Amino acid sequence: MKTRKLELNEHNLTRALWEEIFNEDSKEFLDYYYFMKAKDNEIYVIENDQEICSMLHLNPYALKLEDTQFQGSYIVGVATKPLHRKKGYMGTLLRQSLSDMYKRKEPFTFLMPAAESIYTPYDFRFVYDQNHTTLTDVKNIDGYKSVEATFFDCERVAAFYTENIEKNWQICTLRDSAYYQSLLLERQSELGGIRMVFEEDKLIGIFTYMMEDGLEIMEPLFLPGYESAMEQSVTQLKTEKNISGNVKIYASLIDTQEKKPAIMVRILHLEQLLKTLKVKPGKQLHCSFAILDYILPQNSKVWEIYNDLNSPDTPNVLHVKETEDSEGVLTIGALTSFVFGYKTLEEVAKEENVILTDHLAEELKKLKPLNRIYLNEVV
């Protein structure tokens, strides 16, 4: 058994394993993936007699984290040949890749799990629920038109996202024209594309769509007050493509009754992550706690966090340092659930190996949670 990271010119060697394990993916999608995504990602493999038996892909994304930006990694393509399962191969690849990302001081990594239970032992935790809804009775509203975006439109589409959407989130992908050009190719490989919606000459909304399994719409992003324009644009699209039936909509900006847990996060370099957190306005915070992290033991320290409320410029900025005196204990998984706003402190306190004094609990509640998250990438 040999574990290694492939050279870029070797990435296509993993395609056969992808085709075997993820056989629901079309040839067109895989052509896109290995042409666009695998040309600059990282692929970890385990080989037996020069045969690739297990793999894990890290796809690079520029990410916004509060008022900072970083180059992060999205974990995809985790797969092992059936004959070699139950041998710990996936765990080996996860540990190696997590360690390498820690060395790069990435605050966190993320993935869309096939099953939650696979990743919780490695301290991944759900942080983001994706809105799901079905459009059944589509209304025709005059005044809006929608058109297919081309490669040449992607700069305008990216500018729309950056100027109108990105500011609403604490955590999201940063998107430029190259991002949307790649996404356009991805959607086209799924018999879809990107639509631009206009009121006269004003761009008021964008969305992507797929048609491999009926019409599905992803990320309908509209200016405030124009949300209903999506219905007409869907009507136009169905007419153009000669499609009938219900339309599935994913990742709408409007809260929906149906939500699906979508993205799990794993904290990597804890100190880097803590430094991005903010204290709630007008609050003075000062506490310390021990972290238990068995996968990345470099995080297993006693951390002191505090802010300087009297600072004229940065009263809400969190300062972080190592200390010796601890007021309590948190596992890295419990901390993830709390700081990303997915669980309350009361829920976290019930988890195994978590010890919170009353003072520590009161202080931690002064942290501003990272709960405005918009991550919908598939690969």
C-alpha cells in the first residue's frame, strides 16, 4: 500500500475509479470535471501494485470568511474500490489531506457528504442547510425577460453576484468571471446553463439550471423586490425547452419550509479561525478553554480569547493566544457546531467530553456566530 499525492499530469488516472464508484455521473460531466477541475486540484490516492484503490480530491476555491479571504479546499471524489473497503484507506487519505491543509493554515475545509456518519468521526459537522422547494403553479408575469448567459456574459454575472449577493454572507465562495465560466461548462454538461433575468436593460437576477432529471434550478439570485420574476423566467425556460411538470429549486435566498443539511465543515487551523471571529457589539469578552482534537493534535491546546472594548478601531476583534489556565473543555467538533451557529451552547454542552463552567458559557455567548453561510458547490 502506497499513499501519495498525484502529479498534475497523473490526475486523469483516477477517472476509471470515479466512473466505477460514481456511475450516476454522465460522460459529459466527467469530461468537464477532468478538463476543468482536475487540471489544478490536488488528488490523494492509495495504490496497491500501482493500481489506484482509493482517492480524495481537494478542489480549490477562494472563500470569504467574515472580513477576510482565503484560498480554501473543497473535499470531493472520496472513493474506494469495493474490494478494498473496511481497510481504513479513507481515514488515511483524510488524515493526510487535513494535515496538509493545516500546514497551509487554512481555517477550515468543507464537503457535501454522501452520509453524515462517514465524516463525523473525523470531526466534520453540518453547518449549512440548503433551501429546497418545488414550483408547481408557475405564473406568467409580464415585464421580465430571461436569456442564456454566454462565456462573454460571465464577467457581468460575476459582478452581479459580487455587488448584490456576496455582501449578505459571512461565508461564501468569491466569484469572478472564471468561476462562472467554469460553472457554465458544468451546467452545460448537465444539459443546462446559466440564465440572466432582465427588467428592460436592468439585470435583476441570475440562476443556473440542469435538465438531466427534469428541470432543476440552482441558486436563484434576485435583487430585493424582484423575487417573483423567477416565476416568469422559469415559464420562459420551460417553453423554450418544451418541458412540462414541476420544477425543483435549490438554494433559494428565500427561506423555505423544506431544508436539507448540505455542507459539513472541519476546522483546520484553529488559531486562524478564531482570529476571524467577532464579538457582539458592546460586549466585553474574556475566557479560556481547552480544545480536544485527536485528528489534528496541534489544535489541542488551552486557548485564551478576548477583545478590547476600548479600542477605537477594533472593539469587536477577537484576540487569541495560548495559555495554561482553562475554564472548561470543548471538542473541536462541538466548537464547530457552536461557532458556525448550527447548535446552541446548551446543545453543545450535552456532548461527550464537553465541560462548560457558567462563566465560560456566558462569555462564549458573546461571540457572533458564523451562521450566514451560502455554500452550494457540487464539485
